[in-house]
Amino acid sequence: VRHILLVKFKSKASPKQIQEVLEDFEFIPTRIDGISDVGEGGNSPEKLNDGYSHCIQITFENEEECQNYLPHPEHETLKKKFTDILERIAVFDYSI
């Protein structure tokens, strides 16, 4: 299962805060079982991002692991830190 986050950070979010959150996402597989990969990236040169600045992609081994991730305490901690600097988000899940 692929879990995609399209993110726009608040203008007051510092580059350091954004980098810390992105690093936290990179390390989440070491804290939560069932995550096989995490990646993130910036804007496309096509400029069709609709105001979103980052994409975070989390790959789970299966749907059950994705469902276990959502209420997991490590995810809740990350979500709190993340939402403090978040202006807008779109989330998509799909099977691969």
C-alpha cells in the first residue's frame, strides 16, 4: 500500500523545522513495523503543484500495516509536530 501526502507548509515554518519533520518521516520505518520505504521530494519543474511544496510517500507491506500505522503512538507524535507547521495537506492511499 502506498500512502501519499501532498504538503504545503505554513509560511512561518523555518527551513530547519521543515527539515526536521522530513527527517522524522525518513526514520519512521525504524519506529513502526510494516513500513518498507519512505521517500520525499519537492516541486516538479512543470509548476503544476497547486501550492503544495512537498510530497511524502510511505510504502507499507500491506493494508493491515497501513491501518496499524494510523493510530500508532509514533505516528501521533510525528503528526503533532507536523501539523504545527502545516498549512494544507492532501492524502491518498492506493494498492501497488
